[in-house]
Amino acid sequence: MTKKNNIRLAENDEILNSTDLIFKNAGKAFKSGTGSAGVNYKKNIQAYNNLLSLFSVAILSDKMLSPDPSVKKKLFKKLKLKNKPGIENKMNAFEFRFSDAADWIPHPDIKGIKIKPLSLNNEKGYFMMLMKAAPGSEYPPHHHNGAEECFVLEGDLLVEGKILGPGDFHHAESGSDHGALKTEKGCTLLLLVDPKDS
């Protein structure tokens, strides 16, 4: 084998190791071989890992760059994981929302409040969302068609004469009426509500 071919094979192993696609036996040999590898070889491995991390961040932080679902199917087919029972069902059973995603929506009627939908299940009757209220915001009095669960993540919230802070929880029963909800410093809430109330 020529020196050029050896370099190309080493680069392929570096890339496969960085993406965790290297096979188990080859991976053991690769890892034991890198222990005595030269400085440049180790720098290349680190460079590939860093580059892969940057690509991952770029792809996951921009909806427009998110891969088509068919890419995942092709990858798993190539890795022959599709034949394992339940793999496809498990993959389709999960959904993710990332904190750095820019998918906050201004409330259509209330200034200073925006929401981030997390999960909607009309069949089971729940809508989970994050709500951010700017300092001094007020959510007007409202009726609950279904129960409402409210967990304060940050800031302050005045509810029915009680001031809630980070880690505090509030439950409103179905059929109840809320007075105005206010925040002095602003807040972020995790809410679980009836879809009819959203």
C-alpha cells in the first residue's frame, strides 16, 4: 500500500470515528492505534470532531437547515438498523424542541406576551407551551374550559393575590375563572392547558 493510500485510509477512520459510524472491531483497533499516533493525527481527529459539532449546531439551530426525514431513514437503512424490531416506531415516537430555536410567537391579542408551543394533543385534550411575559405585562381575566397547570420557570407572577417565583406551581380547576395575571419583573412559565383555552 502506498503512503498516499495509508493517509487516505487514516482520514476515513478519523471521519468515521468522529461520526461514531466506525464498526466495533475497527473502532477498537482505531482507538488503540491512536494512543501511539502522532500529534498531527490527533489534531486531525480533534478538528473533525470540532467541525462535526459546528455542523450539528448549525443544522439544529436553523429550521431551514434541518434535514429531510428521508435522510434519517436512509442513514438507518445504510446502518442496517431498520431490520431491528421497533426501531422505526421508537424514532417516530419522539419529538424535540430546542431552547435556542427561534419559534416564539407573539400573543395575537396581548402586548408583551409571547408563546412557544411545545405539544398539542387534541385527542387527549392538552396543549403544553412556554409563555414569556415582559416586565409589567398583564394577562386579562379569563375562564378555564379545562384545567390549567402553571409552573414558574423564572421571574415573578401575581396569581389570585399570591406572588409566585421560580419553582412555584399553580393549578386552576376546569370551569374556574381567573382574575388578571400580572408580572412586575417579567416571567417565563410552563403551561399545560385545554386546547380550547389556548
